Amino acid sequence: MPYFYSDESKENEIYSLPDVWVTELTASEIAENYEDERYEFMKRPEFKLASMNNSVREKMIDAIIEENGITGGYCWCYCLPGCLPDSNWCGPFASVELAVADMRANIENYG
């Protein structure tokens, strides 16, 4: 199951729903979430048409991945209990367990 509780004590409460989503993302999906990087790369002459041309956008995403050393992996984000994610992705991590451990270690920064 890709949903987890940010507070482990709520796992056994009958009316409690999970509030964290963990999923595996590719390097391209992670690069798509780097909004500041995308904005900066679109200022470059070779990527000015990235918002209108899919092949230019793909080349830009590949450049973001290469220049930032982005790899795929498991990422987590908060969501309203029982709903789809509504925060930025955190990660990537090598496994679901590492992603959940990071989320619970950093709960005070996001919750």
C-alpha cells in the first residue's frame, strides 16, 4: 500500500486515515517537480520553446537530470488524510522503508 501514517500512533485508530503517500518516481518525473530548475533552464536559448514543444521539453528535462545528477527512486509527500498528494515530493530514496523513515524523522518540518 502506498499510503502511510505520519504519526504511527494513529495506525490503529478506527477512524484515522493515512496522510503520507510513498511511490516510486523516475528521474524524469522527479526533474519535472524541480520548478525552480525548469524556470532557470527555460531561460537558456536552446530551451525557450520548452513550454510549447514537447521534444524541446524532453531535451530540457534530460539536461536537468544530467546537470543535477538526478536518479529515480522512492519519494514521499503529505496529503490530506484519504486524499491525493498536495505537497512537494521528498526524495528519492533507495527503498520504501528509507522514504518512510525520512518522513517520520522530518515530520516537524512538514506537519
